[in-house]
Amino acid sequence: MINYPWYEDLKPDEPLSQGDIIKACPTLTYSAVNFTEGQSAVKALEAAVVAKEADCIVMTQACDLEHNHVREVILCPVYSVDSFRKLWDEDQKEKGQNPTLRYWNRKLNEIREGKIWNLNLLNHRPEDQEKNQNTIPYQIVDFHEIFSLPKSFMVEWMKQNPQPRMRLLPPYREHLSQAFARYFMRVGLPEDIPSFSS
């Protein structure tokens, strides 16, 4: 039987690449943007910037990172299934829904099958003491929130904050990229071309 492992454990000095899962990565997001009279849009946006830590996965193509073809690194947040479920439960209760285990399992299967466009499920890895590998839980990548950080900043921060990383391996990282692309390429036409009669 051919074995295609999902993950590779990395040393802290490994160069940054596609599929790297980075714990507590510094990111920039935004609070609500409030305009005051006479304030420029740039100043309003600057006031809304929020720096926070998030577990992220690198979405930028490996070849672009390796050959320095990009200045910015694209990242998406990644959650363990347990932590994502807590957020989902809260959201369902706010909407007046009852988030039962059965409903959650149905939702999880829809994510697994690629039916929920903005979410992608990554497999778990059981503990392997012989290979000195820790458990990795099932994880969900969320395309709704996308971060962009300068590559030079990421490289320098990782030097100053050395920590073991893990990397999603081919063909799974390419499958994730394909799901990411599908999320952006959905096009609904207001009027389709009529079919041709034979």
C-alpha cells in the first residue's frame, strides 16, 4: 500500500513554504471603520487596524516563495475542529438555532465533501511514538478571512521566534489551493447563453 502522509515536521530554520502551518502568527485585521467629519479615508483605516495572533497556513505557491517572486505572503486562518465547533455553536445559538451533534456532523461532512465553499477540512495525524510524531487534530481552513504579510517580515519574525512547524504535503496542499481557487472563481451569470437547437 502506498502511503501519502499529510504532514511533515519542520525544524525552525526551514525556509518558509506553501502549506506551512504557523502557530500564533502575527496578523493584521480590522475593527469597524468609523469615519469622522473631515477625516481622510487613510486615517480612518489606520485607526481600525488590529494586530492579533492566529494559527495560519501559508497559501502562497511554494515556487513563488522559493524564487522570491512575491513580496507578500498570503495566509488563511486554520482552526482545530474542536475550536471551530465552539465558534460555530455560538453563531448558531445567536441565530436561534439548536446546534446538535447530528447537525454538526452533517456540517462537518459537507465541509469534507467540499460543499461549503469557504471551508476546507485537513486530516488528522495520530500520535506515532516510533517516529516521535505528535498528534495533529482535524483542522479547518477558513477562506473568509485572508491575511497578507510582507515576506521579509515573516522571515525575520521566524528567525527571532524559532519554533517547530509542520507542513501540509503534496498532493494535499495543492488540493487546498484548488479549493481556495474555487472559492474565488464562482461566477453566477445574470443571464446565461441559451442552448442551441439541433
